[in-house]
Amino acid sequence: MSAVYYLLAIGAGLGITLQTTLNGQLAKGVGGDSVAAALFSFTAGAVCLGLFSLMRGGIVTSLAQLKSPPLCPRLTFESGPGDRGADQRWGSYR
């Protein structure tokens, strides 16, 4: 099983290197503006993920089951055997 983790780590490293190279080339294409290149890259990724989820099916049903999107995630820390008073440190949001 540890070989799988090594392959995942190598793949993640290659992916980061590839993304950095592509973002650099994209920045050159948009006049050297790295923020515009990042915005373009993230927008293209979001559009691709949206199209993939629509083609896969079930996204409309999943979104319809949401009661309301959370505006601010609540901090909920479960107390465990080694935890001393997580509710006291973070406040109880339950």
C-alpha cells in the first residue's frame, strides 16, 4: 500500500510543476499579468468542472436537496479522549 502513496506523491509533484509551467506561459500570453492568468485559469477550470458535472448527471438533484447554503461555516469540534475542552476553547456552536 505504501507504493500507492509514493505514486500519489510523485503525481502530485508532477501536477504542481505542470500547473506552474502552464500558468507562466499563460501569463506571458496575457501581457505578463499573473493575476489575470490565474483568473483565466481558475475560470476555465470551474467551467470544465461544471460541464463535467452536468454531463455526469445528478447535479441538479443534489443542488435541489440543499436547504440553504451556509453563509458562515460553524465550528464544531468533537471532544475526544485526548481533547481537553474543545468547546471551551472555541465556543459551543451546536
